[in-house]
Amino acid sequence: MKNSKIKNYLEWLQALSEGKKKIILWTIVAVLAAIMGFFWIRDTLDSFSKFSKESQNLKIPQIEMLNMPSLDILSDDARSGEARQTTTSSGK
């Protein structure tokens, strides 16, 4: 009985015009994509919530930085290096 229903349905599909077949195909594809997208988004949100819960317990080691020059010193050295490069390149 099931075989005859499936056979009748396939014959009905084969008798449709190409335009109607394409509409049916893309409707099925869109519905399946929406279902898969729903589960994908739900799983992604669940993964993010688990990550945020686990990251609260994460202990990052502290690194001591002794005798490190300040950023002002570094920027002054960089400017003087650029000035030296421009004077040597313009002198050639």
C-alpha cells in the first residue's frame, strides 16, 4: 500500500512543469536550511554560554615586568630613529 502511494506521488511530481518542480525543490531546501540553522544557532549559543561560565574560573598567571621602559621612552626612541634615517637618506 505504501509503495503505491509513493509511486503515485512520484508520477504526480514527474508530471509537473519544470517551474513547479523547481519551486517545490527550493521550498524543501529552504525548510531544511531553516531547521538546520535553528539547531546550529541554538548549539552555538549553548557553546558560548558554557565558555563564559568556564572562563570565569580560568586563572591566568600574572607576569611581572621589571625594569621595563615606559611607552614614552619607546616613542621618543622611535622618533629619533626615524629622524636619523631621514637625515642619512637625504644626505645620499
